[in-house]
Amino acid sequence: MENTHFKVRMRVWIETETGETLYGEGQIGILEAIEKEGSINAAAKSLGMGYRSMWGRLKKIEQRIGTPLLVRRKGGVLGGESVLTSEAKLMIEKFRQLQQQINDAAKKIHTCIYS
Amino acid sequence: MENTHFKVRMRVWIETETGETLYGEGQIGILEAIEKEGSINAAAKSLGMGYRSMWGRLKKIEQRIGTPLLVRRKGGVLGGESVLTSEAKLMIEKFRQLQQQINDAAKKIHTCIYS
DNA sequence: AAACGTTATGTCAATACAAACATAACGATT
DNA sequence: AATCGTTATGTTTGTATTGACATAACGTTT
């Protein structure tokens, strides 16, 4: 059973107490891309997905969360832009922190069990 | 942000080092059911899934793992049976141990971050 | 007012994944 | 040899999620 060549993988996400999925890696990644790129459209391109798809996912998250995650502006010289709300930024920060700590813990546990 | 009403959920699974999924909760659950029920058929019923579906998943796991997980017997007075190999039993044990320890760790981290 | 790049949204196709249906083979027991 | 409940597979159907296409609206700049 010397399977140190097996990897433990995990996925972390946040749910309501009633079991509804709120957000996880995908959603957080989208928010980070928007923060970096400045618009939904550019973020979608940077992640290799279509605008329509990303827009739909954003809408879902916002209505599940209940608070707006983006301040959107359309028109203007650059056509428009989208910037994250402070809630969104906090959400990203806490999620990444959680995820990293869990991953670290898992790595220790893994080497402890499958040594 | 007093979201103690948010739940952290996670899914753990095992991959090869090349990124192929090997097994996770679903597969382990199937093996446990077979161990308890004594046959693929009975196990499928007990989990509310069809025999065909469970059989297909078992085949996939075995060919990905490369070692047989079941000793199958067809015919006979009871029609047949299936029992776990010792590899399968070890696999279950280690996975459950890993999963539980990671869950415990995650719970601590969660209350530490979203307190 | 014309143009441009963005947000906003409906619709339809494609694809993947799960469930259901249908048989065949098997072998101890009767 | 007939029976019974299991293993073993191919085929089809259904569903759900993703992706692509198409358009409208918007507002600043030129």
C-alpha cells in the first residue's frame, strides 16, 4: 500500500444552514478576476468563459447571498465597468483564508495516514 | 458579517498524481453497502440506486485502481454474492479516517475564522 | 447624433451524466 | 432439466448543466 503517489484533493464551499450552496472556488475565482480586470466582460475572457455564462453565475450568487457583490456601470467612454463591493472583498478574503488553512491541515493529515 | 449561520462544507477524494479521480465518498459508500449487504444488487437497493448504475461505477473504480475490489460469484442457491477484497477494506478504513480528521480540523478552522 | 464597449437577458443547441429497459449467462438446489 | 436471484452488459431515454447565438439598452466621448 505504499501509495504516496496518491493525492488527496478537496473542495470547500459555503452553504446556508438549510443546505443551499452559496459559493465556492468557482465563484470566488470569478470575483477575483473581476477585481483584477475591472469588468465582467474582461474577466470572462481572462477565465476563458463567455460573458453570458459569467453573468448568469453572478446573478445566481447575488440572489442567493442577498447582497450585491458588484457595483455595475454601463455606458461611458470605456463602455462600462464593474467593481467589487466591500462585502465581496471580505468574502474573498475569508474564503481564501479558510481554504488555505484547511488545505494545510489536510496535507499534514494525509502524510500522517498514508506514510 | 456575523455569519455563524453559514456552513462550511467539503468533499474529499483521492486522485492519481496525474490528476485522474480514483475514488471519493460515493465509491466508498458503495463499497460499504456491499460489505454490509453481501451483494451488489442488495447494496444498490439499499442505496436507492439501480444495479446497472452501481455495477458501472464499480467497474470504473476497479479499472482505475488496477486491483479488484470485489470477489464476485454468480449462480448458486442464492444466485450469487460479492465480498470485498482486503484491499477494498483497507481503502475504506483509510479514507474514512482521513475524511473524519479533515472534517474535524475544518470545523476548528471555521469557528476560528468566522467567529 | 454616431460610435464604441460594456451591461443585461432571452433562447436554443450541445453535451454530459444518470436512470430505466432489456437480455444473457451462471450455477447450486429442487 | 427447471427455477431462482445474482452478476454482466448493451442500448435507450431522460434530464440537467453548460455553451453559443442574438439583441437591446446605456452613457460618455467624438
